[in-house]
Amino acid sequence: MRHSAGARAGGDSARKSREAAGYRNRLRAASERIQQQDAMLARYQRLVVHARLRQVMHDPTDFDKWVGVEAVLLPDGWIDFHRLDLLVLDLLRRKPHFARRVSSEAAGGSGGILDPDRREPQQALRDQSLQRRAARSRAVDDTQEASMPGPHIHTFDAGAAITNRAAGEIIGGRLVAVAGPRAVATATANDASVLGVAATDAAPGDNVLVLRGGVQELTAASTITASDRVTAAGGGAVATAAAGERSVGLALTTASAARLVQIALDR
């Protein structure tokens, strides 16, 4: 009897060991399949991003080195093309030699990426203006020159994103304010110099793209109700504007403290 019971116990133990080994093998196989699928997804994401970047970049792998595809991926694996457009535009402003020379007509069908050469007509006008001024300077004195100005050429379109130097640590998605010549810092409470919203994080001295106008998702410093006028709060967040405070925009949604709220910026 004891021998029979021991044999059954040994058989059960061997069966359980085989079952456990089977589970481990299936788990290992499932893990390998997941790794293969992750690798395939990463290759697909990279191919899609590079296909878009080839419209404006000579070598899309430069984006991989300086920014990285991971920077434009959403938690569910989808590609945030709006963020991709902003990041590549910022990269080309910092590294213009990465740009692919394309015509404005070709860029018109790019599906969102801005043509890095789109300001060439303005540059041509500047050159013509300088040439005319040089010609006049040879024919008239300084007094006459002052009364004969060349055409005014604006630097940025209304509401256009602007690249500035970070005067301090900056968090993407927070309000920033002018802090010196073409420099910005995180906006403070009721800041009178708010320029826009930082598109990305930036360390002191780095270039940062500032988004101006439009509807931006910002962090609420306190409860904000849709239709409230908002002002800058500490840390680049926003709060409901009290009487006499400087408004930076209009709340389109309702949010509690530390939550994101959609704000239609005034400028």
C-alpha cells in the first residue's frame, strides 16, 4: 500500500513537472512572439516617420540621432504627426543643413510638415532691399538716405511658432514669457510678457519652439470652468483671471487643479 501511494505521488509530481515545463515553454514562445511583434511595430513606425521626413529632410536618420522616433509616439503606439511636424521644424531651424531643398509647390502636398524653404521669397526681398539701399547710398547723403527707407519685411507671420533660446529649465506644454533678446523662461503668475506655449522640454541655453495662438492644452493651477478668462499662474500653468489680471486666453473646457484644460490663446 505504501509503495503504491508513493508511486502515485511520484507520478503526480512528474505530471505536474511536465505541465509546468509546458507552461514555461508556451510562455517563452508567447514572449518571443510579442518581442517579434514589437520589433515589427518599431520598424513600421520608423518607416512611416521617415517617409514623412523625406519631404523636408535630406537624411531622415538625422532626426533619429537628434530627436528620436520615440518622441512622437503616443502611449497606444500611434504616431503623433502634429508633434512630429513641430519637432522636425524645430530641428531644421537649429540644423538648417539637414533640410532637403524642396519647392513651395511640392511642400503644399506634404500633409502637414512645413517647408523649411518657405521663407526664401522673404529672403529674396531682403536681398533686393539691401541692394537698393546700397545703390542709393552711393548717390545720396545720409540725410537723404534716412528719408528713403526700403520696404518693410516682417520676420514672422501672425500667430506663427517662434524658436527662442531657453533662459532656464522649461517644460513642454507650459506658458513661457519673454526673458531677454529672443529668449524665454517659464511664465510666472499674472505675467505680462507671455509669448506662448513651449512645444518641448528645454534645458537652459537650448532652442525651444514656442507655439502662439490656436487652442492649446495647458495645466490648470486651480479649478477652471469653460468660458473663464485665464491668466498665467506659477510654473507656466493657467488659472481663472481675477479682475485686473492679464488674460492670456479663454477656457473651452472645464478642469480641476493639475488637470489639462483646453485654452484658446489670445495670440
